[in-house]
Amino acid sequence: MKIIDLSVPLYTGMPVFPGDPEVRVAVVQTYETHAWELRQLILGSHTGTHVDAFSHMHAGLETLDEIPLERFFGRARVVDPRQPDWPRDRGLLFIDEVGIEAAGKIIGLNPGFAGGNLTEELERALLGERIITYTDLIHLDRLPKETDFMFFGVPLKIKGGDGSPVRAFAILEDESSGISLKETP
């Protein structure tokens, strides 16, 4: 199998959405002083590659710790918004920007999640329909077009969490591994 990392690294001073907390990563214990190394992380819940809980944009909807773990991974496909046919019942990831005009189409296809280059307005609409959204995914251009792969973007289990950084990645099928993403009848 082949694994494609879809996450940006977290580091002090990295770009954040205007108004979000600045990122600080500091070494607070070292091998010399404690016989181990430990970092303190200061960042917002929507920093870097991250997932949005439904509660992020809709008061009263489920928070991260209330969403079942299996919702944060599954079969997915990279979708070109200009193509007429998009797959059903799998995650949809977009390299090119897709906006609110696609909301009805996406919702009708029943994806568990969507991510990539989504406008804020589209994210709000999808979260309102309980479709998980992922932001700041990278390397989507390295994924096959018109072919399913397994996507994983599991958050920290933050009580009452509205979002969380994730280590997102895709696993591509490899005939020699015995892993198959094809549906069986």
C-alpha cells in the first residue's frame, strides 16, 4: 500500500486564519534537565490541517467528542467540481475551490465528509447537514482521480470540541498488499 500525508506541519509562527490564536511550540523540558523532551503547544482548535465538528458553525449540534469515531475516516475520492458526475456515499475532496452552489449536489450524494478547497459558506451548509469538513489538506494532487482510496483524519477527543488539528492521510490500494477498496457484492 502507499500512504500519502495530507497534513501541514505545526510550528511557531505558522499562518493562521485572521483572528485565530498564534501558534507557539516551545520545548519546556529537555533531555539534559529531565531525561526526556516535552513541548508545550499553544494553538487554536482550527489550526493547520483540521476537522470541523458540526458545532463549529451551528450551536446545539454535536461536538467532536459526541461524533462517532468511524465518521472521521472512510472511502473517499478527489472530485473535480467541473465534472458532472461525482460519486455517492464516500468522502469528497476538492483540489479546486467549490462554493455554496455545490451544496445541494454534495448533500444529495451522502458523503460522510468533505474537504479541501471549500468556501466558508459551503462549510457552514455541510456542517448544518452533519457532513464533517476538513480544512488545509495538502498534496491532494498526489491522489488518483476517479479512484477510491481510504482517507483518515482523526481528531483529538476534545470534550465539547468544535474542531481539532488532525494528521490526515490517504491509503492507496496496492495489488500486492491484498488491500482492496472495491465494494464486494
